[in-house]
Amino acid sequence: MQTYSFDLLFLPSPKDALPGPPISEIRLKNYTMSGYAGIPDAPTLTPRCLSYKELSHQIDRLLSELEAIRQKAEGRYSLQKAASAVTRTDSGEKAMKTRLFCVCALLFALAWSGFKIIAFLATLSQFGDQS
């Protein structure tokens, strides 16, 4: 449904930022200024209504716009939730690969340092054999 008075502002959670909920607001899309004598100017959401029937119709229109925004927001939040679940899975796999790489690097470093220690001890024993 096309909305004329209200609009949904939806800011999804950034993918590479700290986790947090998306932000949403309902904004005024269209309004008029009354300009009645003696009444401060303020935005109005409906045109001038000359009868209860006209006012009731405008209220129904605003309510249906809000319901349309509710449905739109529900869809956006559902998509955001699904995307964050996929992101969490991907980041979990990425974290596991990073850990695996770190373990391999650590084992290599330990093996290399162990080799150096053995070589150093062998050098010391050669000096001991010469004396």
C-alpha cells in the first residue's frame, strides 16, 4: 500500500560493526500547515474536514497507513534477523579458520624453536667433546 502521510525509516545493523538491533522510526512524509488566526502554526496530518464522516475517513486512512508500515517493518526485521543469523554462522566459521591458522602457526613456531634448541645443545656438546 502506498502511504501518503507516514514513512518507515529502517536502518539495518551494520555487518562489520558491533552487534546491535536495527533502528526504525515512523516519519512524517507529508503534512500541511493550518494557518488559523490566533492558533500557532503546527503541522497537521489531514486536510480540513468539514464533517465527522470526512474526519472518520481520514482517521481510517491514517490507521491503514500505520498498519502498512507495521507489515513493512515486520518484513524488514525478519530479513535482518535472518541475515544476522547467517552472518553469525559465517563469522563462526571465519573464527574457526582463524583459530586453526593460529594453532598451526603456534605448532610450527614451537617445532622451529625446538629444532633450534636441539641444534644449540648439539653445538654445546661438540664444544664439550673437544675439551
